[in-house]
Amino acid sequence: MLTLSGIQKAYGGRTLIGEGALQVNRGDRIGVVGSNGAGKSTLFALILGRESHDAGSISFQRGATVGELPQESAPATDERVIDCAAGITPELVSLRRQLRAAEADPDGLHFAELNHRFEELDGRTIEARAKQMLAGLAFRATDFERPLRELSGGWVMRAHLARLLVQEPDLLLLDEPTNHLDLEALIWLQNHLASYPGGLLLISHDREFLNRLVGSIVEVRDGRLQRYAGNYDQYLEQRENDRARQLAAYKNQQREIARLQAFADRFRAKNTKASQAQSKLKQIDRMEKIDAPDDPEAVIHFKFPQPQRSGLKVIELAGVRHAYGTQVIYEHLDFEAERGQRIVLLGSNGAGKSTLLKLLAGVLTPQAGHRRLGHHVRTGYYAQYRVDMLRPEHTVLEEALDTPQPLTEVSARTVLGSFLFRGDDVFKPVSVLSGGEKSRLALVKLLLDPPNLLLMDEPTNHLDIPSTETLLRALRHFHGTVIFISHDVFFIRELANHVVHVRDGKLRHYPGGYAYYLDKTAAESAVNDANRPPRDLAPVDPNPAAQLRVQKRLEAEQRQALSRTRRQIKSEVDRLEQAIHQLEQSEAECTAALQDPATYQVPGRVVELQHEFNRLRTQLAELNIAWETAATQLASLELEPARAPTSEARP
């Protein structure tokens, strides 16, 4: 469906992509990963034709359609939410308006003509699908008629995402689609994309999202596109194995070079050995040098300084009321947190999570009731919108120095360096920083003035996966109290030891981690299902014997067709497994040869083996993807007998 061959792209002398190659087929779900600035968004821009490539070719299957959700905010216009989501054309808008005006005479010819044209353009079906997508993304029915300009940037992005899902392009490009979603909408999107019929290219810093959705990973690094079979965790394992193999081959070659060089240095001055010494030097020159593996990506390295120990009760809200105009968010709200708790606030967008966090941080003052801090408690607030915490006119260094605690420039630059602000980077204005850089700078400010109560709103937004994991490790070792909002399931699962679900101005406490919360809510859902009244039974067929014969014949035909399909796919799975096994054996032999010092004494042999190793890796990746698709189909078919209706167990 999409083929990239030999793609090259450079900016100002810096090569972002060099000799990039990628094949995307229908049904592929590919995660695109890499450090900030590696070229992921540039890759999307090249595919979409917004940027021109310097060399190579990009080709699409004839008639293939492409849709994109950009990382930056989509335009907010006077268009209604439902019209945006449905991708409704001006003609459809006009027809709908005329139909409403003509409803007074539904039997008239004009109404029939308008209705026929509306049906031709799929007006009613599109709108129904659009409402389904909007509901999944947490829009309320009352939002459908609102103009986009009344919504925040995050909700505008959701409306455009709904539009893409309604259109179902053959190839869907999503750049950080989860940044603007709450946890419930994220899980809905994850489930919807799992059955998406087209191809999917996805840039995401959400580890759990990638693990559950993609079947392969493309890493953009040092100008190369390297594809790995499997999800994100499997990619990490394969990448480490590749690095270990390359390091072993590099060390073996360096030992051989050192041996040859030592012989030449020792005997080059002796007449009887001079020719041999010269031969050793030529042998070194003829070697195809193996590069040392790249160092692991630079990531932030920090730990929170342990703050002053607080009292057992850290913070309390009692009888709090807060409203925005006539919209009451909380009435008679009570909340308290104790030292050492790591509380995650869950709930749909608009439930009041950010409002609760701002009340706890003192950013909002309760309109009734009170907020009390415990003994020796100091709060630190990490806002979802980093601009709320930073002054755009400041430089990075000026912003770091702008803390209540006296601080030397050397100390500030040391901490900034650990957050990857090095050299002249500290003199960049805050206004030009990327989302990830602003997130890192906001963390610097917290670190330079450490609190013992951390209040964090979406702390992982715009952080890449390695940086998110570094933050997670630091928070695990933080002795203070953390109350946070996040839609990153991996981050929540690894950090939270207490869950508070926010809904309709009420708080529901779950005194355990995310797994405990899921178990409890699943059990509650099962109890509710059991207490529902039973469905009405289906009407009894007036001729049950005839119905039973028809049912048995249909079941037999279904079993035969299912059996044929299963045999065909099983044969393909067996063939792929045998081919993969043979390739893995060849790869092991190739690796052993690269680790053998004798290999490096044969001119050109190392280059030949490296080419063979790369070829084997590419073939293995392709066959593993094909095997995964076939094995998934086979597993699904194996379940069919249990799903199929039988004459003994009809509804």
C-alpha cells in the first residue's frame, strides 16, 4: 500500500533520514519510535507530501487514501462538531437545512427529491457513524451542535480524530493521538484501532498503548529506519540483542587489529620480518571496519531530593464547593491524603479532575468550605499546560534561577544539564521550546525547589518513553506524597498505590493500585449485570421440527467451511514456522562466524557476513509479521466452534 525506498532528507546539513526504506501493507499496525527530534514527524511530512525528499521514492497503491491526525492543534472554526466529525460537505449541510424546512409536507414531491439526494450522499449513515465515534471519544450529545471555536484545543483534536475514524482511510497516520484523551477515551480508541481495517502508522510515547496495539516497531535513529517485529517491549529486547551482537563483533575485530598491529610494531624494524610486518598492516587496512554500537540514547537523569518529612495528614478539603458560573463542579466535597500515598485521579474529561488538583494546589480558592495543609507541608504544582508554570519571555537559565530558594548559576546549569539543556541551550527563550523541552524545564523548577506534596497534571505528556521511565523511577523513590492525573496506563500501573475515581462531583476511593481498581470495578459491573432483569425470550417457532432441520444443515455447512479455512491457515502457519526456524539457524551460524577471530583474517569475509546477517534479519522481520497475522487468524478460528450457535443451545 505504501513503499518508501532510499529516502533521504536533510535540514541545514543535518541528515534526519538517510537511505530510509519502509513497506506498509493493509492491516499493518506500526509504531514509530525515536527520541525527540529524531525525525518521526518529518517522516510523516514526507509521506503526506508536505515536505519534499532529497532522494529516493515514495509510492502508494493506486487509489489508496491517506488520513492524518497531526500532533499540533487542528483549526477551530464555526463548523459544528457533528459536521466536522461526519466530514459533511456544504451540499449535505444545505440539504439537511432544506429537509427540515420541508418537514411540514413530508408527502410532497420536493421533500421526496431532497430526501432521495440526502440518502444518495449517505447523509444519515455518515451522521450515525459520526455520533458513534464522538460518543466513544467522550463527547456528550449536547456537544454535537456546538461550533468548534467554543471548544478547547484538545476537544477540537478529538472531533478531527472522530472525522478520520468515520472516513476510514486506507492508511491512517496518527501523531501522538493519546495526548488529548482521558483514560476512558484512550481505552475506547485502543479497542477501536485494534480492528481498524486499513494500515496504521502511529507515533506515540505511551508504552502500554504501543504494546497493546502494534505488531511491529519502526525506530527512527541516526538517520535510519529500522523495523522490528513485535510490540514495544519486544522491540527493546531485540534492539538490545542486536547491540550485544554488534558489540561482540566489534570487540573481536579490535582484538584482531591489536594483535596484527602488535606484530607489525614488534618486527617492522627487523629485516627478516619486515615484509611480514608490512603484510599485517595491509591486512588491517583491507578489513571492513565494524563500527562500535551507538551509546544508548541520552535521557534525563535525576532524582528528587528528599524533602522535609511532613505530618501524617498531608492535605484536607472539607465541605468544598466550586462552580464555573452556573455549572457546579463540586458541592460539599471532602478529601484528604496521607504521607507516602501516590494517588491517581481517574475519570472522564470534564469530570473535574484538574479542578480538584487545582483546589489541592491552591491555584483555585474554594468558594465554600476550606483547604488545610498538614504539618511542614510544602506543595509543588506541575500543570498540564506547561505555559502556566513558565514565563515565555525568560531564557531557560533565567526560568531555572527564578525560584524562592537562592541558587547559583553553576548549580542551576548542573541540574539543567542533567535534563539535557546543555551549552547554549540554556540561553534559548522559553517561547521557542518544544512541548518535551517545556516539560523537562518544568521538572527542573520542581527539582530546584523540592516540595513534599507533588501535584502533577499529565506529567508524561510530551515526554518520550525513556524520559517517562526515568521520571517514574524518580517518583518511586520520592519519600513525599504524590497526587497525579495521567492517561498513561503503564505510568499509572507502576506508580499509583491509591485510586480516586471522579464522577458527577463525587469521589470514589479504591485503596490499592490500578490492578486493584480494575478488579473492583469489574466485580461491581458483574454484580450489576446479575441484578438486571432477564431479557425477553425469543418467540417460539411454530414448526420446531422444520426449524431444527434447517438449523442443523446450516451448522454443518458452517463447520465444513470453517474447517477448510482452518486447514488452509494452519498450513500457512506451519510453512512460515519452518521458514522462520531455518532463517534463525542461518542467523545463529552467521553470528557465530562474526564472533570467530579467524573470520577477520580472511579479506572481505566480514563484509560478506554482515550483508548476509542484515539480509537474514530483514527476512526474519517480514516472516514474523506474516506469521503473527496468520497465527492470530488461526487462533480466532479455533474459538469459532464455541461461538457458533448449536441446536442444543439456541437463544
